Amino acid sequence: REWRPNPCEVVRDMNSANRSESTLDLVAPKKRRLNSKGSSHESSFEWREVPVTNGNSPCPRSGFGYVQISSNEMAIFGGVSSKGYLGDLCILGISRDDKKEIEDSTSSLRLKGKWSSPVVTGTIPCARGYSSLVYGNGKIYLFGGVADGLQFLNEIHCLDLKTFRWSNIKPFREKAPKPPGRCGTTVVISGNLLILFGGLAQGYKHYNDVWAFDLSSRSWIALFSCSYEDSKIAAPSPRRNAFGAICEYKLLIIGGKGKASIGTKETSREDAFLFDIKASIWSPLSSNGNTILQKGVSGGITARVGNNLIFQGGLTDSDSHTSSDVLTCELGVKGRPILWKYWSSIGHASIGRGLHGGMVARLVDRDSKNGKHWEHYMVIFGGSDNKLDMNSLLSASVPRELSLSSSSSK
């Protein structure tokens, strides 16, 4: 169910001369603590449903583009529903629900959601699923996706959040090499560069190439590509829907789904890699010789709190098909991953999901007596449990040790 070649079906170059094969030993992730009645809020993500008190919730969907656009707002675009591919833009705002806090003074801070569907103009992107969104300088950038008629797209669209006007960013040299159309691509932004990794293309072909699009010169730059036959190169195998994050000038890739080699079965991956954008070199990551993930995952979400990355949920190859795991990674000097940790998830029954969206909302704690104190809440929306698409909104307080590291890093 990770993608649907037909919206009504439920199926869901430049090589670097120097590449590193060395592994990076990291602190081993702690064993995931399972639910127990005595679970501490400080050692777990305790999920609860967030009521929508303003606006209408988007229809149930999965495989949509999402990106955080402010301390407490997230934008989503398109996706896949039971009726086909979608092309709407919706914005979620998260705030305190003071009334609920007064009614339930023993609980943690309560949240409420507000959905809006702004009127957009310009060259509006067509309806699509499995596109990728990033945010920078007051603008949303959209790449790729798959549309009706199995159109695998490689366009870049830009939405100015001041005017809500879409524009199509075309390369200055249209005949120059560029990435083939694809969906399920991992995209991050670093300065004026959009960095792309992998994805799924026509003919069910997976990629593990890395491209950069320079927003200043409007030009594509091929940073890396290799094939299954390049077994001596320490690079991730071709895959789609991988976790991704930018760590200084390095691209972090974790998990995803694809084939390890030609002729093998398609599986969710457990491995992790760092790509040096300047040197075009991959380095595999390990934790005391073990894989970073405890099980293969694809289609999860990535968020950030200060110098901590948070990876949540996703689809798996297990009988449950979904993951409710939360994995965090502390970044050290120059964005180097130094500590991995698993956290337990407790609370709401529908935590496990994939192909969803999320963010970390940053809200002021009004009860703080020592000046402004920020509370952080992870918020997730929509996605699939591999059976049904959802439109529920859940939140969990980010454990204090992660929030404190965020405050100290400001």
C-alpha cells in the first residue's frame, strides 16, 4: 500500500572519484520500553487526540507532501485518498486549549487544531501523490510525485506564503541533465540548494542517486549515482520513502523500501548513511556494528527539536504493517550523529501509521515563572495503517531532556 499506480487501486551524472566505505560507530540505541501502567511521561511519547476547533479537517489521506512552516504550523499538499489523487493545499495551526486545561488540571498541556484552505493563484500543481515539500525563506518548494495516467513528475513548484501564489521553477537550461520523474523522494533544503535522494519511477524502478537544484542559478547538479553492480561502493541501495534530514553539509538517510540487489525481494531497509554534499562521499552508519533501526521502516516522518532529530512511525514488513516507534538522534559538532535512542509510545490506539505528516510545535508555557519557557509537542496527521487512510490528529509532549537540549541550543 506504499503507492498506488492507479488512484483507484489499493497497490499502494556525476560519480565521485572518492567514496568512503568506513562505518561510524555510534552509541547503541536503548531497547524500546514497552507499554506499562507505570510508564513515565519523561521516558515516553504519550499520544492523545487533538480536537479540531476551527475549520474542517482534510479528508482521510496518505502519501501527501508535508512541511513545517512556522513554530506551530504545518502545510500539506495533495496525497492519495479513496477517490484518487488530491491537489489541495491545507494549513494546520496548533495552539493551547486553555479551556480543556482548566477542566483537566491534572493533565499536561492540552492542544487544539485549526485547519484552513487558503485560496491560491498562479501555476497551481496538478493533483498528485507521494510528492515532497521543503520550506525556506517564506516559501514552500514542491518536487515530484505521481499523477493520473502514471505520470512520474520532476517539476519544482514554489508557493510564496505571503501571496499564496504558485510558480513553476524551470531550469535555466531546459535541455541540461536532470533527475527523471519520480515519487517517494527524500528532499531537504540547505541554503539555496534543494537536495534530492532516491525515489520510485516509471517501470517500478528505484533510484539511489543524489541531485541538487540550485535555486539561485536554476540549475540541476548531479552529485552521485551508481547501480546495483557497484557493490564496492558504500552507498544506500535504491529505495523510496526513506527518512531524511540535513546535518550541516551532510544528508542523513535512514530506512526506506527497495531491493538490496538485483533479483532480491523488496524489503523495508534498516540501514543508515551520511552523504557529504561537498565531497559527494557516502559513509554508512552503524551502532556498535548493528543497524541503526531495530526493524526496516519506510514512509515515516522526520522532525527536529534543537540538536535532536526525531523519526516517528512508518510502514514495516511485519505482521502489524505499521510502526509506532520513536527514534531520536542527537547531533554533535558539525552535525555528526552521536547518540541514538528509542522511546516508548503509549496512549492512543492509532499511533502506528505510515505515509503521514508531522511536525514539532513549539508553544509558550504560560505557567513559567522564570521568563519564557517553551514546550514542544510532536503532532502527526493522516497516513495509513496499511488498510485505511486516516485524517486524525494526534500529539505527544516531547520528553523534557530533548526540549531542554533545544532550549540550550538557542
